[in-house]
Amino acid sequence: MQAVNVTKKKTQNRPIDIFRITTHDLQYGMIDGSAIYLYYKAIPANRATGELGIESLDESLAGRMSGMRWVSGWYRLLRNTKIKSRLIFALLLLTTVPILLSGIYSYLKTSEAIESKISTYSAEIMKQLLKNVQLENRKYIGLSDSIMLNARVQQYATSYESLDEFAKRDMNVYINTLLSDQLELLQNIKNVRIVSTQETVIYDMGYSSIGEAEFARLATLIDQADGSDQWSYVSTEQGEPCLVIARKINSLEDWNKPLGYIYVSISEPLYSQQLYADVDMGTGTDLFILDGNGNVVSSRNTEILLHAPYPDAELIPLIREHEARSEGVFQAEVSGGTHLVAYGFDIYSGWYLVSTIPDAYLNLETRSIQRNILLLSGVLVVVSLTFALLISNSIYRPLTALVEQTSRIIRGNLNTSISDPGKDEIGYLSDKFNVMVDTINGLLEQTKLEQQQKREVELQMLQAQINPHFLFNTLNSLKWTAQLSQAESVSVGLSALAELLRNTIVDKKEYVTIQEELRNIDNYVEIQKIRYGSTFDVAVEVEAGVETCLAPKFILQPIVENAIIHAQDGIDYDLLITIRCQSEDELLRITVADNGKGMAQHTVEHLLQGRESSPEGRLSNIGISNVNERIRYSFGNEYGLRIESAAGEGTTVTLTMPKMEAATKL
């Protein structure tokens, strides 16, 4: 376990502590210049030194940090992209993508539904066609049963060799009579032949002949199949395609005793036409019958050769893979193209009834739906793009106008405004922008007026200024004259006046310490005692450390002067003025309280509003309202002067301002 140098950060009510890794042995993430604090379990590695070692780090932390960097990167990329581009991208993302996804989903679901519907439809048709084939084949089986199971026909077959010509002719007439009624209904039958076991022809309709070799082949097939019926395609000597049902005739008295064979020949074109000529399973669909060897027995498509293997030899194996059911539907590559193959199996004849529907037909309707979906999606995308542009412009253009007007202000052009009738947030911002510009212009005009007034005051002060050296030399001369004349009070008054004037006229500092301000009060009190004698006294209480705090110069003299002049009128006791200087947190609070006659509330309001008595007899034109305005102008409206007074209860004036040490002077 590797020890690392970490700085422990105290936490409260947490199951684990937070540590900030400072070692170079571990990497920690930096996002937007800020170090990430890692939360992990730490154990002491060296209890003597207090160093900590990391026991384990969350393995997923690296993944989370990587994800945070990825998000931060995307955020910076977006912030570096114009708002219009972001709006259009966001609106298109929220409209076009859902439209396209919905279109694709609808197309796939529709294609799946259509394919399922066609598959079900094909399976139902094949099932019905298979029933028709079986029903049709039973008719031929029934016809052959009516002959081979007839007792007279059995007798004829047993004793045919011993019959004379008259009996044979009578037998032919009888069999013709048996067939005549059925042939009216089964017009597809081209010939019926009965042959004895000695290959002697017992009966033949004589309509169509298929050749003796074919009959012999069919008889052999029956014998090899243990007497099972055989269905086969045969071409007549006239070249007409026929389907032949070959069956063995067994004795009714002894079923194991063969009496001969019966062959029923059926016209394949008529058979095919009757079964599925009018069946419509789609353009390009082939309907045909295959035997167990894959040879074509019957087909609606004349281009498919009969009595020959189907062109695609893989079809029968594919069908046999699905032969667990008597019918089915599957997709396969047939004859070089994708087809939907539907089949039905007739277990009696061993035939496969097959239809192959080309993929082009299957997709005909889906392609139409696809075109409609694409067209609709395209229209929706165009509409979405139009609305995206409209919405983005409704946000971007007023913002651009706001940015342009802001740039004009930065370049110093304040004669500007924005005309935005909108009621949204940008409209509100534009309206407040105009208010701000008007406010700035008003403040600039006010500043210009104040500067002009200040220059006028400065000019008046220059015009009225007395040479300070001449004034102070004169005062010093008078002070020494008073001392030589042993007029001690006059000497003290002249010394206080000189010091007070020096701090007022010569010292141009805007701020002085509390100690200096109280020294000015001492000098002023000494001067006033020459006039009023011992009728008043001043007490000063200064909290330790406050004497070095700064305050605007000459803010206490007008308040003390007002107390000396007005507070002792009408009282028969000595006036006491108490000055307290103290700090409260970050505030400096100075109170000037007297035990004089007090004043009514309206008088207090007059003082704060600047409606004071004539400045005649005062040290300066600075009044209490001026003190209040100076504090507010220097520090803000939350600071200033407060007067608490009532008739007969004295007056307390409280000055509140920020606490400023000499090193933090504004």
C-alpha cells in the first residue's frame, strides 16, 4: 500500500472524511480549472506522523470523471456555437428524428403486417386448394372403386380368359354403362383401362393411349409398392399430358389374390384448369404439383416442363425441412429470387401442392406505403424546418439586436434604444435595456451638473481664500500679545482657533482618524468656552482601537455646535454633551448625546431636511443635513445620521458608517 500526502478537510455528520489529493503519484480530474474532491476510505499509514494511506479507490471514479469531461467538452462546444444554430439543431433533433424514427417504425411494422397477412392468406388458399385436390382425386378413386369392387367386373376379371366373344362384348357394355353416368361429371377422364394379371387388356375406353411400356412401368411400380396406388404423369402417344391413377384389383373373396390392374387417365390441362386456373395469388405467382421425387406433375405455368424435375432442385429439400405439418409457409431463394413458398402435402397421392410468390409482389404494397411514408416524412420535415427557422429567428433576431445595441454602448454611443414589441422574456429584457440606457444618460447628466457645481464652488472658495500664512502669523502675534498681557483665556482661544483653522483650511484630507476629529472638537470647545463660559461640558468615551478608524472630516463639529447653541436655551443647569465612539462588527457608530431641552419631531425633520436656523454665528455653513448627505454620498444610503429627541428629554444623534482602518481608506 503506497502512502500519499493528503490534506484532510474536516467535515461534520458525515460517515467518511473528504480528502484532497496533493501527491503527484495519483491523477485527479480538473474540470473548468477546479480540482475535484475524491471521496474514498483512508486509513492512517503512519500514526506517528499523521500521514494517511489510501486503502482503495472507487473503480468507477475514472469512468465518472471521463463522463464529466465528455459532458464538459460538449457544453463548451455548444457555448461556442451560435444560438441560432443551437436552436435549429435542437428543434430539428426534437422533430425530424422522431418523424424519421416513426416513419421507419411504421414502415417496418406495416411491412411485417402485410407479409404476415399475405402469408396467412397464402396458407389459407393452399389449404383450400389442397382440399380441392384431395376432393377431386377422391372422385377418380371413387370412379375406380365403382369398377374394381363391382362383383360382375370381379367375375369377368377372374374368368376373362374363358369367356367367349359375346360374353366379352356384354362385359364391355356393362362397364360402359357403369362409367357413363360418372363420365358426365368427370369430363377430365381421357381413358379407363383394365388389365389382367397376365397383362391381357380386359377393358379400354379407347379414347387415348399412353403406350404399353408406360402401363407396364406403372404395374411394376404398384408391385414394388406392395399394391399401393400410384399417381404419375404420363404423356399419351398423341403428346397430350395426362395424370394416371394406377391401382391393383384384388379379389373381394380373398383380398390377397390379385385379379389385375385399373388405370384411370386424366387430362392434365383440364385437371389444372379446374383446380387452380382461376386462383389469384398475385402477379408472378406459380402454382404447381410436385411428386415425391421433385418432378412436376401439374402446373399452371406453361413454361414449367411437366414430368421433369422442378428447375430449382433445392425446393423439395426446403419443403421437406418444413414437412412436420401438412401445410406451411416460408421464405426462400427460389429460381434466383426471394419467394414466399406456400405448400400443402397430400399424404394419399404423395403430391406437394406448391405456390411461389415473388418478393416483388410481396413488396408491391409495402413499397407504395414506403413512398407514402417518405413523402409524408419529407413534408413533415420541411414543415418542421420552417417552424424551426421561425422559432429560432423569433429568438435569435431580437437577441442579435440586443447584442448590437450593447456593442454600440460599449463603443460610447448612448443615443440608442431597442424597439421590440414582444411580450416574452427578450421583449422584457429589451424594455429594461432601454430603461437602463435612459438611467445611464440621466446619471451622466447628473454627474455633469454636479461637476459643474463643484467647479463653481471651488472657484468661489479660491476667490474668498485668505493667505493661510498671513492668517496664522497674525493669530500667533495676537496669542503672544495676549500672553504678554497675561490674558491667558485669550491666548488659549487664539491657539485653539489657529489649530482648528489649520485643520480646516490647510489640511485638505477628506478622511481623518477619530483621534484627529476629536482633537478638532477639543479646539472648537475651547473657543466656545470663551463665549459661553462653564455653562456646558463635553465628555468623550472611545472604545479601544476605534481612535485609528477613519471618518469624513468635520462631521462631529456641526452636531456639537447645534447642541451648544440650542440645547442649553431655557435650562437652569449645566449642559453635558457626551460623545461615544464604538464599533459593532464591521460598523463604526458615533453618538452625540446631550441633556438639554430637546426638540419636537418637526424640528428634527427640519434639521434633516436642511431647514436650519441662520448660519450667523456658526463656524461654517455645514449643517446636520450636510453631514447626513456626506455620509450617504460616501458610503451608501444604508448609512447616515439618526436623531432621537423629545421636548425636555435631551437629544441623541447617532452616526453610522462602515468601519475603516487607516490602511483601508476608500
